[in-house]
Amino acid sequence: MEHDEVWKTLADLITEFRRRGESIPSNVMEDLRAAKTMIQVLRADPNRIENVPSIELYLGNVESYLIFEAQKKFGSEFVE
């Protein structure tokens, strides 16, 4: 999955959390925004591959939080 697709999936999951009345910590939102910015930089200049590890780190942080919280609050079926 491309970074854009992962970012969109995570953003949609955050929207679902909020729709269900859950709050998202500010550090998770900051990581999501940072990932989006770095994805845009990479898209503008594909030679900036030094940004890829940071993008993956930010997206991984957001994904880890969301998956853990989703399993805890909504169950395994929701996560699948």
C-alpha cells in the first residue's frame, strides 16, 4: 500500500473514532499531520527519499495507537 493510501485509511479510522465519541490524543494527530506533510514533500520531489523512514515512523505510530485502541474499545472484528 502506498503511503497516501495508508494515510487515508488512518485518517478515515480517526473519523470513525470521533463519530463514535472517542477522542484522539494530540500527539497522534501531530504524527498524522507530519506524515501528510512529508508525503507531500516526497510527492513534490521524489528524490527526497530520506523522508521515507520518517513517513513510515509517523504512520506506524498512528497505526499502532489506533489498532490497539480499536481492539480494546470496539473488538477484533472492527479492526479486521
